[in-house]
Amino acid sequence: MTEPTGNETARYVRHIALPQIGLEGQLKLRSSGVLVIGAGGLGCPALMYLAAGGVGKIGIVDDDAVSVNNLHRQVLFSMADVGKNKARAAAGRLKDMNPACDVVTIEKRFSPSSAETMLSGWDVVLDCTDNFPTRNLINAACLLSGKPLVYGAVYRFEGHASVFNHKGGPCYRCLFPSLDGEKNGSCEEAGIIGPAAGAIGSVMALEAMKIVLGMETLSGKLFTFDGQFNESGVLPVRKLPECPFCHAPSKLRLDRLEAPVSCRAFRAERISPEKLSARMAAGEKIQLVDVRFEWERGLCFIRGDVSLPLERISEGDIPLDPSLDTVIYCKDESRSNKAAELLAAKGFGKLSVLEGGITLWADKIDGNMTRY
């Protein structure tokens, strides 16, 4: 390794002063490469600390664009970035923060076909995504490529983080064997307070740097954080002897992991906004059910509907008539399909979901409706 320049020594002097890092450790950080998948609520703080801390090469994987409702928690972005690709916008900010950092942007979705290429050449991978199928896929891809994986998740005021596939430790599927242990709903649906994402994203950056430095990490442990009640802790995570993922990674087929193993392929019939509007205008007897949260309903709703949040349906609280033609809607279709699955199991036969949810309804039928 080459010696640090005078500017580097000045910049990282507080790191170098730590006996756990020193000059040798700082040079390790400079020569390391960390891939961050997802430049959202978790990825933004993680990227900032990795770049500021002297990680020499950082990759950013994200095919999404910045939107206004990202800004309260995705702290790398500003109003000027709205509409821009997240990876590209984040890279510009990181280069301003630390010009010595080599930032690589990958403006694509992480998929089975791209996984091997994307992971090649990186020392550590950070999973900063927000959906379970992608987390499952990233875990499998890291196992196949022998990459340590730093994982984090946030939900409302809570979050947790861990390190997987590191020095013989457990993998993501050891923690969630059937994926049923994950929280239901995304932050888009349930809400999230920005600093919770900041707290977990910072922990993820710290764990990545500790892996590079050869320090003890959260491998075999789960860090938990509750910002509402000011509680945190560390729980043990054991490597499951029956886990087919980390015990037989050579048998994994990434092309079969685009959806969680435990998910059932239930998909209700769909009805277009135009067709539903016409039937309602004709006076047909339709039981229109809004399964969103109450805060979402406060922003907009379709007149003549019934408010029944998905949580109530999941708990068996279903004050609906199963004999009526029932149409379910949410923001898009994700919760609608889940609600339809639950209602079908309760004997509801005439079920459909609103295509595109209330978002498409606003586009096609009610242009004055509030969008969020």
C-alpha cells in the first residue's frame, strides 16, 4: 500500500488516532471496495459515512428516480435532484464530499441475470433495499460469490441490522427461514421516521468498515433499535443446521429466487378504473373497499367506498357482505391482492382489485385527487 498524502492524514487523523484503526487500517479502507445496493433511506446515510470515512471505491446500484416524498429520509438528495436517477445523484454528492473516492454508478435493478456481474470485484456488499424478494436474492448471490453481506431494515420507528455470510456465520435465511418473520408492509405503506433510517444506515456503514478492518462484527447477532421508546439491544442469530442456503450454496439457482420461497402466487381478478367508474355510474351494487391506512385515506379516497385497513382484515375483523360484488383498492395493488387472498379464504367469491390502485384512478378518472 502507498503511504497516505498529507491531505489524507489530516482528513482521517481522528480515525488514525484509534488503536483499532491506525494508519494501517486507514490504508485498508482506502484500498477496499464496497457495493451498496439501494440508494434510499438506508443507502444514503451508509454511503455518506463510507465516502467520508475513506473507503476507496464505492458502488451504487439503483434504477429508481428521486421523488419529493423521499427527501425526508434520503438525506443525500435535495429538491434539485427530484426526477434524477438516485445512483447518479448520490454519486455527485459523494464526489463533493470526498473527491478521492472512486464512485461507480449502476443504474439497473439487481436481478438474477445481473447479480454475478454486479458483485464481481467488491469486498463487502450492503443490502439497503426495502423488499423481501430482493433481499432474498442478494443473500443468495452473496453466498454464491463468497461476499460478506451487511443487512439492515427499517419500519416506522424501528430498525435492525446484521452481518451475514461472514467467516462461517449465518445467512439472511437463517434469520428468516420462511421470510415470514419480516414486518408486513413497506415504509411507503406504513410510514417511516427519517432518523430511524439514518440510525440503521449508519450502523451498516460501521459494520462494513469493521469487516474491512478485520474487527468483530454483528455476524451471528441482530442489532435492534426502537426510536419511539429509546430502546436498543443485540440478539443472537444462530446458523440453522437445516438452512439450504448457507449449507449448500452451490445448489442455489438465482433465476428461481425472484420471489420469496414461501410466497403463494395468488392474484385476484383486476378491474380497470374506467370500467369500475362506468359500473358505479350505472348504479350497480358494488362493495368498494379501501384497505389503506387511515392517514392515506385522509389524503384521498373514492366516494362511496368502505374503509377497512388490511390490518383489520388480517385480524379477522371483516364487516362486509360476502355475497356482494367486491372491489378492493389500495395505493397501487400490493395490499389489494393480499386483502383479496384473505377474503377469498373467508368465502368471498366475487372479488376483484382496482388496477393500479387509487394512483391510476387519479390519473384516469379524478384529476383533482391528491397524489402521494
